[in-house]
Amino acid sequence: MSLKIVLILLALSGAGGIALGYVLRVLIGLAQRGSLELEIKQKLLQAKEAANKIVAEATYRGEVIETERLAPLEEREEKVSKTEERLASREEYLDARQRDLDAKENEIKTREARASRLIEERTKELGKIANISADKAYGELMKEVEIAHEEAILSRLQKLEAHGRERLEEKARSILTSAIHRLGNPVNAETLSLAVAIPSEEMKGKIIGKEGRNIKAFERVTGVDVLIDDSPDKITLSSFDPLRRHIAKLALEQLILDGRIQPARIEEVVEKTRADVAEIVRQKGEAAAYEAGVVGLDPKLIALLGRLHFRTSYGQNVLQHSIEMAHLAGMLATELGADPLVARTGALLHDIGKAVDHEVQGTHVEIGRRILEKFGVDKRIIQAMQSHHEEYPYETPESVIVQVADAISAGRPGARRDTVERYLERLGDLERLAKAFEGVEKVYAISAGRELRIFVNPGKVSDLAMHKMARAIAERIQQELKYPGEIKVNIIRENRVVEFAR
């Protein structure tokens, strides 16, 4: 019994202890929570105070920065305001000056107009008094000055002319000599043969055919005239078209070798020869362009260029002449600072009009211009080629270079052959032109027509007039005559005094 009581008491005491411990724990927890909240509140207060300090400091610094920023702007605005005031005052001053200048300009124009009227009136009045016009008075004055100072003028002219000519000729001689030496091509004068040898009279009969049907068929197909009776062992082919002549010559030679000559066979051989020659023309054109260093030409233009292989000018092959000109023009352009490609191309194509000049009306220069324009060739190249016979003015340095290259290539010894009739006609034209001038007594064309030696009457032509006459004769030769290279006009005036002792 006592044991149960003891156990109960122990249980109650244990429960009471637990309850007391819980209560104590709760009380301790409440105490600790209160201290934590207090600490948190203190920290919050400290944080708020720090934040307020930071905000206050930031506000202060912001105000300082704003003040510092606004201070230059105010100064700048003040400066801008002052500048605007100065500009406004300056504009007013300039406007006033402009008005003054306009007024003075109008006054000056008025005075100039008045002075011009007075001068004109005075000139007219003087002309009425002296009975002579202003132009005539000027001419008389210049004439008197020339007479009074003729010796000084002549001396000065001779000195300037000699010095300038020597300097320019030396430079030109150096450039041309260098270009010619660098080229060094052999000169081969050619002519297109129009004669075909006939091996026998029997072959001549075959060519003629029964009642002339073979020769008529040959002329119809080739477009050339066949002359048989001029020479016993040759047949002459005649046509204005050099390509047709060449095709006819090759076809006739092929027919003679084959021996079968009849209208059908003639047509077959001529057609085959025409195709072969067309291929030769293309190859010659391509080879010429490649040798001259000219690329990018239209194939049809290449074919026209190749046709020049069958064209000659005074015995000189036109295609070889054009290639030689292209080399010369390229070297001269390099020496003179011009465009070598334009000069080479203009020189190569300068005679392209000769390929069809027997088919189209006009000079070969004009025909060539139209051909190049049709194929869209560069305008600079057309300008370079169109002046080589001085039909058009020299517009570019390359045009002068092409003309010089043409004169060099055509004027080289042996490059061209001329007929005696043509040669004598050219000399006669030169002499007749010079004799037309007043005061000329004798004229001689010498050095193969490259120098004109003129003797004048010293009583009619003065030393100063002699210079004017030489220039006038040279200008008329350039305008009226055609000639290769250049012609030297040499005027000789001799003073002879004769007196008799009796």
C-alpha cells in the first residue's frame, strides 16, 4: 500500500517537474524573444539613421554638382548672348558697307560708261578731223613701227625662232630616233600581183572555154575582169576590190593546177577559195592585233583589219604599215607621257576604212570613224585615228602621236613607191602654189618635194614680209596639198647693188 502511494507521488512529482520545466522554458523563450525584438528595433533605428545620413549627403552632393553644372552653362549662355550681339552689330556694319559698295560700283559703272562714250565720241571726232578710221590708223601706226624698228624686230624674231626651233628639234629628234631604233623593222615594199602565168596556149583555150563560157562564168562568180590578150603567157585580173582580186588569183591558179575548167567546177573552186581567204583574213587580223598588243576588239573588226593584208598603198602593205605604226605610237606615247594603249589602238585602226572604201562612199578616214563608232570603240581611240591626215583637228596628244607615227612609217626610205607622174604632179603643184604669191621670181621643189626653195624680188619683199610669206605659203600647202612627211619652205632674198663708173 505504501509502495503504490510512493509510486503515485513519484509520478505526480515527475509530472509536476515536467510541467514546471515547460513553464520555465516558455518563460525563458519569451524573455529571449523580447531581447531579440529589442535588438532588431535598435538595428532598424540605426539603419534608418544611416539611410537618412546617406540621403542627406547625396542630396547635398547632387545640389553641389547641379550648381557646378549650371555655372558653365550660365557663363556660356552669357558668352553666346554677347557673341550674338556682336554678330548682329557686325551684320549691320556689313550691310551698311555693302550698300556703300553697291553705290560705289554703280557710280564706277556709270563713270566707265561715260568714259567709254567720251572715248568713242573723241575717236569719231578725231576720225572726222583726220579723215581716217581707227582701224586704219592702227594699221598705219603698226606699219610705221615695223618700218622704224624692222631690224630689231627681225633680229628678235630670228633669235626666238632659232632658239625655240633648236631646242624643240633636238628634243623631237631624240625621241624619234629612240623610237625608230627600238623598232628596227625591215622595209619591204609590196604590190599585189594581178597577173597569173599560163603554162601553154592549150590551157588558155580551156580558161576561155567554148564561146567564152568559162571566162564569163569566172568573171561572174569572182566579180573581176579577165584580160587575156595583153600578154601571151599571162592573164591579167582587174577589179577595184583587192580581196576579190586575190580570191580570183588563187582560184585561177587552183583551176590551172587541176586542169578541169568548166562553169560548175569554177563555182566550186571559187567558193572554196573564198572560204579559205576568209579564214586567212581572220588569222591575219588576230595576228596583227596580237603583235600590236591590242586586245578586246570585236571579231568583225578583227576581220576588217585582216582585209588590209591584201591592200597596198604606194607598194607598202597597209596591214604591216598599221602594225609598224602601232609599235611606233606606243613608244612615242610612253616617252611623251600619253596613253600608250590608246595610241597603239588608234594607230593600228587608223586605216580600217581602206578595207571597204571601194564599197562605201567617203574618205577612208570618215569611213573608219563610222566603223569604229558602230562597234562601240572608245572615243579617245577614234579621236586618235581621225587626225592622221589632218581632216580633223588634233584633240588629244595621242592624235598627234598617230599622225607622227604615220609620217615615220610612210616616209622611211623605200617604204613606198610612187609613180613618176604622181611625183612630177606633186612637184608642179608645189611650185605653182608658191608662184602665186606677189614678189616671187623663181621657185624650185627639191629634195624629192620635201623642200621648196623660193627666190623673191628684194625690191617688192622686205625681210619682215619674207617671214610672213613663208608662213602663209606653209599654211596654204597644209590646206590645199596632200603629201607625206613635212615640206620645208625656204625663202631667199638677195640684195644686189649695181653701179657703173664712167
